Amino acid sequence: MSSQLLDKREVRIRRMFDQIAHSYDLLNHLLSLNIDRAWRNKTAKLVPAGPPEQGPILDLCTGTGDLAFTYDRVTKGAVPVVGADFSREMLTRAAKKAAAAGAGERVRFVEADAQALPFADGYFQLVTNAFGLRNITDTDKGLAEMVRVTRPGGRVAVLEFSKPRNPVLGAAYNAYFRYLLPLLGQFISGSRENAYRYLPASVLTFPDYDALAEKMRAAGLTEVRYEPFTFGVATLYVGVKPGAPGA
């Protein structure tokens, strides 16, 4: 697999996502057959927010804000949501979506590096990351920052692509991911950074299931569990930051 495709330097990843921001939502829904919406809804159901007094929610690597808006909707706007990303073009589109939905005062967006977040320790009751952890240059540093800004007793939830374990489904998945998805994605997005060739390369080489759960434990989380979605095409990982709330 080309090392150039898996180049995860911050400058390259930021440039890549800036370039595809205009077609990001369309391609997410098209290439996942719209199942990505169901995955986000299920995440918000399985990892619900607590009451507002427990603090706001952070959606890291928020992109155009879909998971942030999902939490705003299911909490009926009662819990403030912050979406953070280092792609300015993605955040511009997220802000426009917030304004169109009348959520501009409840969901705010911050340009930030996932490896050095501009938030105080223990500020958020819940930190989520949907399909962005594998794009952070240093996965362990990104997880450490997610844990740092989560309050004691709060949770970290990671929704990420994974590799189906069923051999027949796995073969079909690999064929789709390696050939059809890059062809369609590159054609529609016109990405000069080969974003939709990077996507399958990054997924196929990223740790999943027990391996990613172990990374979350190493970052300091306890009670780590995971649940595959859609036969393992995506997996939700959840861990708890130890300590008493408010500690």
C-alpha cells in the first residue's frame, strides 16, 4: 500500500479535507448508502448525554457537524454541543448548516488540533469522534486529549470504520472499498490529495475491535466496550474516564 496514500502529516490531512468539503456530505451519504445517518443515530442512543449540569458535549473531528447535530436533536437543545475540527472549510459548512437549522446558538464550532485541544481538563461530560480518529497523525495523542478534556465519570465514544469478520462479507467489503469507492469518490470530489484512495488505505491499516479498545484503555479509560454496526462495517467504542464526577 502506497506510503504516500497513508501520509498523515497534519498539513496534508487538513489540506485534503479542505479540498473535499464541498462534496463531503453528499459522498458520505451516497457511498454508505445513507447508513451513516443510522450509525450516528444509534451512537446517540447507545451513548446518551446526561443532564446539562454535567457539562457540554464535544464532537471531535466533527467535519460538517453531523454527529454534533444529532446530539443537539436528541437532547432537544438542552445540552450545549461543541464541534471541533482543524479543517476550516469543513467548519464553514458546519456553521452554515447550524444557521439553516436554527441551531447556531446551541451548537458552536471551534477550529482546533485534536492533538492539542484548547479546552480545560475535565470540561466535557461526553467526547465523541465519528470517523476521524484514524485521521489524527498520532492516534494515542488524540485519544489522550479526548480523555483529558472529559470530566471524571464522563465517557469517550469513538465511531470508526472497521473490517467485517465474516470472510464472504469481508471479501465484498474489500472489493468495494479498494475499487468502487475510490473511483466514485475521486470522480465526484475531484480531490487532488487522493482523499478517496486514502480512505480505504487508512481504514484497512487502522486498528479495530480489541486492538483499538486496548488503545483506549492505554489512554486511561475503563469499562471499554465495543459494538459492531452493520456486520462490522463500522464499530462503536465506548470508555469511561475513571474518578468521581466533579473530582
